[in-house]
Amino acid sequence: MNYTYLWLTLGLACLLVLVLLSTATSLFLVRRLDGLSQAHDATEQRVIQLAYELRRLERLTDGMARRRGIATSSDAEEDLENAEPPPPTPLISVPDLGFEGGPQDFGGLAKKHGEIWALVDAGRTPLEIAQETGRPIGQVELIVGLYWQHHDSHKQGRHDGPR
């Protein structure tokens, strides 16, 4: 008896079984993927329908509120868009030189940062000064804070300027 043909036949049979199983698995996966894509499409359509219904209901409630004289959310949004933005808050804290140094410290600062102090004296905001001088806004805010400390400690100069 020749065992070579037996092993060859068994090997081919195993390969045939593997091909059949992989084909069945791939068909199952294709069907599953098709089902998922159909579910995705159905979900997408439902979201579109819900968005349409939401817009329709918003229009209805806005119309009812206008008839009753109640401000609507869209009116509030328009008011917010037309309102002026609040002034920017400083991003950096200014050290208190009143406790750490004497008047000679301020003199050195005035000499070193005279350009920025002059712009503050002219009424410019820190953002305008930063754009004009090309310095970082944080650095300009620090120098402006030191300027106001200097003027507060000496009770001279402009006290009506923005801080």
C-alpha cells in the first residue's frame, strides 16, 4: 500500500475544508457588514428627520412666543451677537513693588520701559500696545501693571485711565 497518496489526499481534503470554511466566513462577514451599513443609513435618515422636526418645532415655539410677546432664544442670541465683548482680563499677575523695592526701582523701570509707559499714558490698551510694539501680550500687561503701580504709589499722573 502506498501511503504517499493517502497523505496527499488527506492534505488536499484539509485544504478543501479550509477553503470552504473561509468562504463561509467571508460570506457571513459580508452579510454582517451589509447589515451594519444598512443600519447606519437608517440611523442617518432618522437623524435628518429629527433635525427637520427640531427646526419645525423651534419655528413653532418662536412664533408662539412672539405672539405672546416673550423673548425667544434666537432673540437672546441676536442680543449677544450685537453686544460688545467684555474688556480682556490680564493673563498675568503683576508683582507688588511697593513692598519689595523703593522709588529707585521704579525709576529704572521707567527708563527701561519708557516706550510702553508713554503709550499707556496716551490711553492705549495693552492689546494695541502689544500689536504696535511686537511684544508678547503678557509682557505688555506686566509692564502696564507696573506703570499703574508706579502712579498709584506716587499719587501723580493719570488716574482715570483703563486698567
